[in-house]
Amino acid sequence: MNSEVYFDTSALAKWYLNEALSTEVEQFILEHGPVAISDLTRVEMRSLLARHRREKQIDAGMESKIFATFSEDIRCNHLLCHPLPEGLAAGAINLLGALGEHPLRTLDAMHLVIAQEIGADRLATSDRVMAASAHDLGMRVIKF
């Protein structure tokens, strides 16, 4: 395995939105970056920003600005965006069966499969179920 850190969307969002532990996420990325994400993260980030707009936490202009900054961070390789691996669905199905004691959600299972596929040895997340699942898979977890 390499020393790549895979950031799920729950942790990465803290880099773009002022949330609890945003400062710690920023410091981590600046010290240990670039960090890995995937095309799934891109979709989830777009969805998350739209939800924040609908809930009136940000306006449409801020939504566009944040997504443009996020896209530029990918373009400039501050974030290493991996494509969705072939066999992602089958991998997630197997993982959901293997980790049946965890209430793991579909997209979180897909993130874990991607992290495994790219050989990430660490997973950064703000989600306790994702953290427990990653730990059970033998990954080191960075919890924000």
C-alpha cells in the first residue's frame, strides 16, 4: 500500500464550508496533501452544496463559487481525483455483506471500495459508521 489518504465527502466538505473541525481539516490537507478523492466525491460534493443552498445555508452564488474552487483544486492536483473502478457495484455488494453488522450506507460502501482499490492506507471521515467500517477493513482512520 502507498501512503495515500482517501477523504470521504463528510470530511472534505469541512475544507470548503465553515463547519466544526474545518481548521483541523485544512491543517491536515496542507501538511499531508494532496489527498485522494474520487468521481463519487465530485457527485456527492455537488449534491451537498445544492442541499446547503436549498436549506438557505448558502446562496446560489456561493454554491457556484465553492464548487468552482473544488473543481480547481482537482485541476491543480491539490486533490487527486480517481475514476470509479470497474466492478465498483460488485465490490460494494460484497462489502455490505461482509460488514453486515455496520449500518453502512450504499455510497459509503462505494467510498470504501474505492479507497481499497487505490491502495489508500488511511481514510479521513466525519462519519462514525464509515470510521468503524474502515477500521474493520484494516485501514487507519483519521476522524474529523
